[in-house]
Amino acid sequence: MAIVRVGPHRCAAVFAVAALAGVAAIAGLSVPASASVVCPASAAAGGPVQWVFGQLGAPSPPSKSLSWTWTRGSGTWNGGRATGAICAEDKGGGRPTRHLVLSVSGSSTLSPGITRLGLPGVGIRIVVRVTASDDPACPRGTPGSVTLFASYYSVHRDSIVMHFAAACTGHNHTFTGSTAHVEIDRNGAQVNSA
């Protein structure tokens, strides 16, 4: 089976999102007024499979509780376990801006060669826990999961699905479309096996 490398336009878009996150972190844009929620500049390095994603805009389908989000994360997967960090800044729904930092650790599922959104690709479901929050309805320690899908080849339709336990269900969102960018690769190449 041939390994198909990820297209240069796709990498450029994902790394542009990651670069924006880094610039914002350096400039202090990811630090809310409360200064209690600080988005890490980068996640854990190493591991044979790397994942990175970014979403800037509204969820799909539209939500009454969220009109805009900047959600991004990165990390690694190795031997059934994922590590990394995810940060979210949510606005809208008649509420103040809300910030979350999620730690990624524990067992996770890597699913190469699956079909979603009508395209073949690779998915990963990772376990998360809220480690910092300025949303009183979503306390630290709340568990959840994030499921990422990155389509293969030149036509890309990616998805990001965030799901939390009862306390944080206001942060359950799905992102698809042109503003959702997901990259899951094995040392820079397409993931064809777990």
C-alpha cells in the first residue's frame, strides 16, 4: 500500500492556524482578563502520530449558545494513548467570552481508513479533562472527549466534535466546513494503520 503525503495546501492551512495560535499566545491574546486561563503555547512533542487542529468561526450547524469560537489543539498518539493540550475561546449566546484549557491524556482510539463526510480519511478520539476554565458552568476536572477526522487526498472535509459530561454540555460543539482544519499524520505521512 502506497503512502500518500498530505497536500502542501492542506499543511499550509493547518500550520497557519498553529502559527496564529503561537503568535496569539506570545502576544497575550489567549489570556483572558481573569488571567486564570492561559492557553499553553504548544503541546507535548514526540510520538509517531501527531495531531493538530484549528477552528475559527461558528459551529456547524449554528448554535444559540455559541456564535464564534477559536478552538485549537495539538499533541501526539502512541500505542493507544494520546497526549497534548486543547484551548477554546467561545463567544455568543448572550454570555461573556468563555475560555477552556483541556489536557489530553489516557487511552484513545486511532481509526485509519474510515469514511466520514463522504470521504476516506483517518480519525482519532481522545479523552480530555478541563484543567482551566473561567466559565462557572464548566468546572475544572470535568471529563470529555474530542473526536477529530482528517480526510485523505486533495479534497478535504474535516470535522471536530467536542463532547463533555453534564457540567460542561454548553461546550458540546461540532465543527465542519472550510473553517475546520485537522491534520493527523505519521511522521509527516498519511496514517494507514493504527
